[in-house]
Amino acid sequence: MTMNRLLTLFAVVSLLPAGLWAGVQPAEETEYYPITTLVTPADTLFEVGAVELLPERKIAVATRRGEIWIGQGAYEGNAPQWSLFARYLHEPLGLSWRDGWLYATQRPEVTRLKDEDGDGAADLFECVSDGWGIKGDYHEYAFGSRHDKEGNIWVPLCLTGSFTAEALYRGWILRITPDGKVLPTACGVRSPGGIGFGPKGEVFYTDNQGAWNGSSSLKHVKIGSFQGNPNGNIFFPFSGGAIGNPPPYPTLTETRIVTERERIPSFVPPAVVLPHGKLGHSPTGMALIENDKFGPFQGQLLVGEQTFSQVQRIFLEEVNGVWQGAAFSFLNGFQSGNIAVRLSDDGTLFTGGSDRGWGARGGKSESLERVRWTGKVPFEVLEMRAKPAGFQLRLTEPVDPSTAGDSSFKLNAYTYLYRGAYGSPEVDPVTPTVKVTKVSADGLTIDLAVEPLTKGHVHELSVSGLRNRAGKAILHPTGYYTLNEIPMGN
């Protein structure tokens, strides 16, 4: 870790509320989603990089040190039985189980592994694809998705260091087909932390603050898209025209994404900005909530946060053909820096990580933890939808109408510089007026008129004045909506 990064972490820590340091979950969250720390194998550095679900309620866990372990009993109790499945991989950061094979995305390749003799350890290792380059720089991570519906694995590749692309396809997202073919898919990546699937099967990845990224964010991967960082565009001559021509170079002066979108047709803006220092520093892996076994948030994403040792919740919607939505704090107090996030069909969330390289609020060097919903519904903003003249909030429980007045809402809006320098402060601040125009009869929906709505801005909404009919406040009262598009209509 550099001294500047270390000082930044210490500065953040000094501002944290009590109870959000050293892996302590706030008591008000444990009523709904308690965290259970799982015992991991002794005498090994169990820095979790990926988790996959296997048949017979087993799990596979890949570590940053290059091992893959199989756990039996991870769904029950806190002490799974572990067996070593493979070792000597190169920092695997993606696992996917398909047709009896365990696929691992490691720095130089996608590998598939199988235990043919039934002794519990892999004895067959096959390279599926190694169609990208590595120079050896610490920053050249390769993350891997699970298989999509066509059997492809999506691989976003970090740049070399923070600013350059010194090996083939660094700064790109590739699809690896079942027969190992490399399909260049999108360019403009800086430093991804994870990749996964959205509510309609779309692919999203997280990218970290840095050059051409004013703040960290969740980004939609559209085939042929430019994701914002031009440093990897030097590899277009190798792509065989797979995604067309290189996008125009961004304006060299400090500009805004909303402006550059007009110049660069392939530029897909961040779907949801995760404001730096407010919703963490380093977003990572993600899991889609596909059913009601994990509470009322079906169709939303859970996104890991490494530096702050958290899991955030993201509501997504498509407006004018562009993905956008709102991010909310969700779970705090994990033991280390979350990297892997995996949710089972029965509502069991597995997450784990490491603090190596950046440090993490949780304070531990490694972690593997489990979260289950207790069945109690927290009072939360379930959805925050953009409307032509404001926002519509849907709540998980009926609001006390006497608290749903204008004074219960506070809204600020801002954006970030789009530039080649590292990160950005919040700029172009706006303080809109907020008026409640309707509270539904069932108390679950509140319509807000906002003046002005600002395209391209993050709209940071606090609803701390709301109470449910039992007098309880919203558990996580601030939502951060990225308004890429304003809906059409009245």
C-alpha cells in the first residue's frame, strides 16, 4: 500500500461512526441480517477471491494465494469441513461450476478443473483460454463471471498499474466462449473489482475510482461499449474489428461524462455511481437477489465493498435505453475487505475477502462469512425510481403519513470531473427543492417533485424524517441515485 493510500484510509477511519470499525456489525442490522463468521482452514492464508456453489450443498472457495478449497457444512453452523481441491493457481478471482467442471479465472487464463478419481482433489487441469497478456504488475487482476446463458465467461482485465495498458487487452472486457474463443466485448476499463449479472441477464461490473473515474461505480457492459478509460484503446488493432472502431479520445480538459456522451456514441455511462468516501472506496463482486428468500429486495444487486468491509444494495432501472438507479448502504461490520459475493437460491449469502494491498475497515487479513435473513422486514426505501419531475419512493413498510412531509426529505445533487487525473472531488453542486406530491393510501409509495432534476448528477436523498406506523426510522436513510437520463412524459 502506498503512503498516500494509507493516509487516506486512516482519514476515513477517523470519521467513522462508533460500531463501524473492527468487524462489528451495528446492532440494528443484526435483527434482520446477522453476520456469521465461518471457521476457515488452519495454517493457510484464506484470503477469499471467489466463492461458488456446488452440488450437495458444498461450496468452493478460491483464495488470492492460489488455492481452491471445498467446504461441506458451510450452510449450517460456523465450522465447515474443508478439503484442499487445488493449489498453485495464480490469484484466481472467479469461479463457476458447469457440467461437472469447476472453472477458475486466474491472472493468465481461464482454467477448468475436475476430480476424476474421486479423491476430493483436482487431478485434471485444462486451459480453456489464455488470450490476453500479463506483464507481472501487481495491478493486473483478471476477474471472471459465472457462465452466462450461452456458456460464456466474462473477464474484465485491470490496467497495468493505474494508468497504462502494457499487456494485451488490459483495460478490456472479454468473453470466453465454451470452446475457448476470445471475443473482445468492451473497452474503457480501469480497475474492476467484480462482474456479474443484472435483473434481466445483463452484465455489470464494478470499476474503481482513478484515472477517468471520478468515483467508483457499477457499470453496464454493452457489447461494443466504451466504459470511459481510453488507456487500453491501443489494442483495437488486435481485436479484428470485433467491436468496431476506437472511440474518439475524450476531451483532454476537465469535462463531464454527460458532455462526453454527446461526442462518443459508444460511451455507456456508469449505471450507479458509488460516491467515494460515502459508499466506500473499492466496490467488488456482486450477486443478484433472484427470489424472496433474502427479504423483499428481489431483482436488486448486492455489491461488495473491500475498503469499508461492507455489502451495499443497488436498485436498477432502465430509462430511455440506459441503465441507472440508486445505491444504499445495506450491511456493515464484516471482518475483512469483501471481494467475493455469492447468494444461493435458499437465501444464504456467502462473502469473504482480504485486506492485502489496501487495508480494510474490518481489521482482519482474511474472512469468510455468511448472512441469512431472519424473516423480519427492515423499514427501508425499497425502490427509488426516476420520474419526469422527480422521484418515486417505494417503502418496505407503510409510512406514518404524519411524518411524510416536505421537511422529512433533504436532497443534494453533484457530479464528478471526467479527466485523466486520479479521481475527482464532487463538483457542480445543486440543492433542489423537494415537495411531497402524493402518499399512497397503503402508505408504501411516496411521490416527490424535485426542482431541478439535473441530468448526469448523483442525487443524494436523505429520508431521515420518515417513520413507520410503529415509530421506527428508516434503517439506512440515504439513497444515491445516478440520473443518467430523465424519463420522458409529464
